[in-house]
Amino acid sequence: MERDDPDRVVSAGFHERVAAVVRTVPAGRVTTYGDVATVLGSPQVARHVGWALAAMDRPDVPWHRVINAQGRISARGDTGRVEVQHARLVAEGIRFDASGRVDLRVFRHRFEVD
DNA sequence: GGTTTGACCATAA
DNA sequence: CTTATGGCCAAAC
């Protein structure tokens, strides 16, 4: 990471691009890591999307609207964040089924596809 | 500077 | 449904 200033969030170009994309997701909608990665250029960088989001604690980035391709909230070990993310999505109108999954057919945001 | 890891994904069994 | 595997690439160690 940037060993210069821990306070100065991030300056990595990748993270910034991820932030820019995630910011375009409107409330009441969700997107997936793969989708964000695809918009960035390659669907294979999905892992980095999640990785980048982990470094973004800024309020201007709706990171909670980013879930995995299975319509589920991902949290490798840190379950605390999952509850917050789930609560935020529900508050925005996202509906989860009994299995805790989101219907991507309905809530998945399309990135300006013509 | 090589190895491990990771908020993933698709596919196979 | 779950588990395993390969892939891709940047950060962390």
C-alpha cells in the first residue's frame, strides 16, 4: 500500500477506476464483481475488484451494492461486514430470498449497455 | 524478488 | 447442494 500516508486513502489507478464504476450504481440496484471487472476491461480482474473495495472505506463509494455473481454477499472471514452490507441493501429496497440471495435478474445494474 | 493470498468466476464432478 | 481446479493479476509477506 501507500506507505506514505495511511490517511490518504488510495492513489492506485485501479482502485480509482473501481470506485468510479461502483459510484455509477444507483440505489436499489446491485452489481457483481465480474460485471465491474468487465467494465474495467477484463472479467478476470474480478478478484481485484473485491480486493480494491476492501481498501475503500470512503462514503462516496457504495461498495455495499457490489456482490458476487451468485447474488450473495461475499465475506471471507469477516462476517461483520456482511450484516452491514445486507442491512444497507435491504434499506435501499433490495430483496433477499430465503437463502439470502438477491435476484440479479431484477436488481442487477446494467452499465450503460446499448 | 519469489511465494502466498484474496470481498471472484466458470466449469466439472 | 458442496468441493475441487484453473485462471487472472495486484498487494502483502
